[in-house]
Amino acid sequence: MPNLSSESRSAVPNSGQQERNPLVRPLVLYLLIVVAFAAIEWGYAGINAHVLHSVYPRTSPLFDPLDRYSDWTNFLPRAAHTGEPGMQTRIDLGLPYPYPLPSIYLFVLFLRLFADPTRAYIVFTVAAFALATIFFSAYLRNIKASGLTQAVVWITLLLGSPAAFLLDRGNIEVFLWLFVLSGLVCFVRDWKYLAAIFFAIAACMKIYPALYFLLFIPRRQFKALALGVVATAVFSLLALAAVGPTIPAALRDMSGSAKYLRDAQITAVAEGDLRFDHSLLGEYKQLDFTILAARHLASPGHEPHFNRSVSAYSILAPLLFVFIYLGRLRRMPLLNQFAVLTILSVLLPYVSYEYTLVHIYLVLGVFLVFLNQDVRSGRTKVEPRRAKQILVSFAILTAPISFLALEHFQGQIKCLALCSLMALFLFNEMPSSVFADSSRAASLTD
């Protein structure tokens, strides 16, 4: 096996000799995939929009431009009446609110602070991703990461699909991403109680960030774990009480929103949305719908429903998680645990759209730190082919794919990439300095 400690040398040769770092090629391959896919997708969309004057979806790899920012603007009218009787059930306020109630106060905050809450949301989202990237880039400079690593970070921000899709939809996932990022930073610095609070804030707004409480178990930080669980419950109850008129009434009113979400997106095909759904259930729904359509058994207005499949998935998805966690994940280094928990959080929900892949940015970030801190020092060794497989999976997840996915199967291709990435993290231990478990011996081999 080549000596991987040469990673510490600069990506630019110091003595006129060609760089022989075996991790250069995987990083270059990642960059080539993301840049090439972005050029193809946006070039194809530009030609169709401005030369051929085609219609969506050929004019953009993102969501329908007619619905831009609608995940934000659709719920501002309802949020403006938060605290008023019947706010959740009033049909004159537009679509039912589909998220756990604590998240509605994000809308309320922007409504009260800004005259134009939509513009403020756009500025906030752009600033959040830009500043996070700047700080991470500065951290990489401090650990003397290679120039190629810096290029991966910035190209991912500028050309990657998840952040652009999130902004285009106007989705609140940016706030959850920031809370999870803050919790991760606190966790690696061993600020365990603050990490638990950040994870709890995210978990009360959407359920899946609660998976990160499991990170406290390997360190035996059970008080932090308990704090996170209790804080999630308290934040949720306070939100229900504030919306009112009572906690039971608020829960009862929420059932209408839950039924709407189930009928409109979970048990239904929702074909325009399904192409962006990378959940395991979405993979099955797309496969079944495609087969039925090919047999002329499904057509617009006569789409299949998946009531039985959803009922079965409600049992199978938790069982799959328990099997993965108890069967293998709980004994692995924390980098592996964080990576797989994040992947499962965007793979197992009933629906999981493109914008949730911003959480994969965090996994990519810790993996890049692992390469520069641990692989380059020789504490952990990684075969170049294994690094290539991991970075190719990351590239498929972060790159825009619409035309290349026949404008129907983007989410399903990314689901397969998620499964590939999860397998790579499940079967290759990566003890790392960033999670303070690099003392464990590990080797990534074929």
C-alpha cells in the first residue's frame, strides 16, 4: 500500500516534482463530476429556456420556477395569525401547516422583525451557507488542508444542488441545518449540554434530528442525552400551549395537517414532487408507478395510492434502523456513527426532498477533515479506491441531476447514492481526531 502520509505535502509541488498523493485523484474526480454535471444541467436548461423556448422541467434542474420560495410564502399568512383561535384549522389561511408546531415560530420571528420577511429569508439563507463555508475554509487552512480540499468545499457551495434547491423552495431546512451544525461543533468540542440543546431545538421542529442524541451514548454522556430528550419535549409542549387554546386542542387541530400531508404526499404519487424524493419509500413508489405507467395502468388523475405500503413502511423503517444501529453502528467510531445517522435521517422518512441533502454537506465536511488530519498523518490508512468510491457517492448527492436522470428519477438515483455511502461508512471504520477516537486501529481496505 502507498504511504498516505504524503497527504501532508501541498497540492502544489515544492521541488518541481509532480504531486504523488494517492488521494489527489479521488478529490479531482469529485470536482470533475460536480463541475461536469452542473455545466450539463444548467447548459441544457439554458438552451431550452432561451433558445428552444421549452417549458419546465426542461428549463431548470430545480423545482418549478412558478413555485419559487413557496415553501416559505405559503405559510406566512397562517403564521401571521399564530396565537389566534382556530389558526391551525382556518381554511382561508391557505395550506395546512405540515411541520411540528415549534417551527412555526421561525415564520413568526421573521414576520415580526422584517417588513419583507421573504427577502429577509433569502438574505439569511445565502449568508448562512456562505459564512459557514468561510469559517470551515478557515478551519481547513489552520489544519493545513490541501488546495484540492478547499476547492471541493467551495465548488460544493457554488455548484452543488441541495443548497440551491433549498433556497429556491424557500424551505425552513436551513434553520435545522444550522442547529445541527451548531450541535455538531459543540459535540466535537465536548460542550455536551449545549450540543444537546441545539439538537433538541432541531428535533422539536422536525423529528429526525433526535437521532443525534445517540451520539452521547458511546461517550456515556447520559445526562446530556436526558437533557436533549427533556428539552425536546419541553420546547414542543411550550409551542403547543402557545398556539392553544389548550395543548390537547392544539394536538387535535394538528391532526388535520397530518392527514393533508399523508393524503397529498405520502400515500399519493405526487409525481412532480416524487422526482425529488430520495427516501426509501419514494424509491419504491417511483418503481411501482413506473411499472404501472408502462403497463398503462396509471395515468394522470388515476394514479395509484400507497396506503398499505405506507402502513408496512411504518413498521419496516424503524426495524431497519434498529437492526443497523444495534447490529453494527453502535460499536463503530463516532465519525461513522455521525455519518450513518445523518444518512438515515434523510433516507428513512416517508418523504425526503432534495433540500434535506444539505445535511450531507456536514458528513462531507467531517470526512474531508478526517482525510487531512488522520489519513495524511498515517494514523488511519485508506485505499485510494475506497476514497474514490466515497467521494463519487458524495459527488452524485451534491451535484444537480435532472436531464441526466431523464427528468424523472433524480431522487431515486440519489437514494441509491445514499445507500452506497451508508454501506461504505458501515463497513469501513474511520477513527478520527475530530471525534477524539483516532486511537482505535482502523484500515480501509478492499
